[in-house]
Amino acid sequence: MAKRNWQPIIEELEKILGTDGVIRKRDELITYECDGLTAYRQRPALAVLPRTTEQVASIVSLCHQQEIPWVARGAGTGLSGGALPVEDGILIVTARMKQILEIDLDNHTVTVQPGVVNNWVTQAVSGAGFYYAPDPSSQIVCSIGGNIAENSGGVHCLKYGVTTNHVLGLKIVSPDGAILDLGGSIGEMPGYDLTGVFVGSEGTLGIATEITLKILKIPDTISVLLADFTSVEAAGEAVASIIDCGIIPAGMEIMDNLSINAVENVVKTGCYPRDAAAILLIELDGLAVEVSVNEQKVSQICLNHGARDITIATDSETRLKLWKGRKAAFAAAGRMSPNYFVQDGVIPRSQLADVLKKINQLSQEYGFKIANVFHAGDGNLHPLILYDNSIEGAWQQVEELGGEILKLCVDVGGSLSGEHGIGMDKNAYMPYMFNQIDLETMQYIKNAFNPKNLANPGKLFPTPKSCGESKTN
């Protein structure tokens, strides 16, 4: 294939964005060659920095006319290679699209551009007694556009749902450059739920440029319990029992001993017992009388399952301290090992204890330590595989181990991803979870929006190469 002449394209892009909106120097493009999954790298031909919907539409129209593949990128915190550039393609970076466009407290909505950082939404409305519920661990840096692409979750997804449950409407630019409005500012709209289709589509159906989010009133009372256990399995059994008795906490998180000590070494909360095999963090919210009753019930359930001690925090400062360690768990893993690989799978809660045992067996079989941190309430596991990339062949073994964990999740009735997406990391395993008809049906939708396959090509669905790499037997 003939080498593309980029000069006329650069000139057109500079007319749209100005010279400071087009990045073309190779050393400057290094910043954009990967997302949070650093094992996969590809430098884009160009990166562009739009500020408005109209600029995005002009860029995408140019790509459509010239048949240039493109990838949208937010803050680059994704962990599945979803924002990995494609060779000879353009990276559309939304970092300058960071305006909060409208706050409508009467109707409990906020409309933002995709570059707005997740935590900024809550900061903008907290003074009026509201907050934005989806809270990924990276919420202080990850952007709403990326949350939309991957349908991100977080600590509070157990009770309040993941990103899709909080998105009312979207303005998007489709892969041919058209500007479309999906959904609206109310919860129920007639016709097909195209907003639901778009959220979690990983940039394969277009790029969101304005997002209308639902915000919630801050609960009357919030309480956080920390229970420490002598086994991870016991903590998992306590989670199932709490749900079985009819209590739905705002969030439930488990960290194992490896993660506990990594966090204490870095964050120094002083709250996490270093000798515990696992800790279970449980957040309860609601009316004061309800929270008080549930505190007693949850504490007793944990004690019945062998918890050694229960710490209860009701003041905001202590609650934040308890959560600070959990939020810092991924970053703290960087102090334990030269490299680590975060996997993301979902299992039924009833399978927690058994799956954790099997993950430990896989850890011993492959010879890599695995730190377990996960959203226990909805069974979203985040095993962190620790390794040293300077050792020849280590990454290939880690990839294989990660694949075995994913297949284990599917085998027990779970899923390949809870919130990190499929991207480049897991697309080879899609046939393990879905049959050919399932995959073809999904691609009918993709092809309706993206017939030229220019929007984030090679992601989400298996390519012929990746299909051959998948171990589906």
C-alpha cells in the first residue's frame, strides 16, 4: 500500500484546530502511544486536540473522506488497550473538552464535555447536596468520555449501578462525521435505547462530545465498616450472606493481605491490619435509623463468618481514610513489583470463595504473585499479577495467566469484563464467551454506525489473528 502523504491532511486539520491543536512531532507523540495497559504500544501518525463538537465532526468527516482510521482518547487511564492508536491513524484526544456545560439541580442533571474528570462532577454539585455515583478508582484523573466508552463502575456500583445507569443523553459524532443526539434529559425515551447501545461500545460507534448525567442527593447518613478476616474465602462468604439477608450496601470491597500491606506501605492509613488475610470494606447509606440497624446486622454477619474485628466509621474524615487505601490499591501495586497486570472479570457472588481458591492455584502454577482487589458485592474481580518485564518471556506467561483467569470467570457463569472493557487485551477471548451468531449480531450494530471500520478498528471484537490466539477448548 502506498505511503500516505500527510502534509495536506495536516494543513486541513490546522485550519480546523489551529497549529497548536495538531501534534505531529514523533517525540511528542510518545505520550500517546498507549493507555494504562503499557504492554501494548503504537505511536499514532498524528494526535489532534479539539475543543468543540463541531471541531470533532470536522476531524471525523475528514477521516471519513480520506479513509483514515481514528481512535478517541480521554485521560489515557484505560486498562484494556481501548485507546491504543492504530498504525497510520489519527488519535482524537478530548483533554481540552473539559467544560461543565450545564448544571440543572431542579432536574438532577449535569451536562459535560467528555474531557471533564469524573471527580469534577461531584465537586461541582456537592455544595448543593448532590454527587455523581459512578466512582472508578481512578476518578481523580479519569474522564467522563472514557467512562462512557468502557461503561466504568466503581465502589458504589453495587447499589447505584455502573455508568450506563447514570447517562440520560449523549451528543455524539458518528464515524461519518454526522452529529447525532441520543436519549435526552429524562430517564425514559421512546424508541430504541441507542444511549444504552453507545455506552460501553469502546469508541467503535463514534465519539461522545456532550454527556447528560444523572446526579443523586447525598444520603442522610453514611457509615463505613471495616471487617478483617483470617481467610479471603471467609470474607467472600460474608459478602454473599450480607446480600442474602436483604441488605444492599452502597459498596463492598475486598482486599487480600498482599494488597493490604502494599497500601499501608504507600498510603499509611493506619487503619488496615497488616496481619489480616483479607479486609472487607462495607459502606451503608440511607436514613439514620436504617443505617444503624444495618450496621448491627452486617457486623454480626461478619463475626459469624470469622471476622476478628469490626471498625465502624461515621465521620467523613475517617470514612475517607478507610476508602483512601482501597482507591490507591492499583498505584500501590507499583511498589510491590517492577511491573503488574490488572485483569478484570466478573463472577456470581456465590462463586467468590471457590474462584479465589482457583486463582491462588493458578498463581502457584504459573509462579507469579497475585494481589486480589475487587468489588465484592457485584463479583467484579481485579486480580493484579505481579511480574518483572525484564525477564525474557515473563509478559507472555502473564498474558496466558490472565487469560486463564478470564476463562475461569466465564466457566462459572461470569463475564470477561466488569468495567475495564475488552479493547485489545481481551478481544481474543470473546469467542470463549459468545458464539459466532452472538458476535455477528453485535457486529451488525457496529457496521450500521461504522461501515468503513474507521472508528477504533481492531478493538472489542476478535480479528482473524486474535481468534487464532484464543484458547477456546
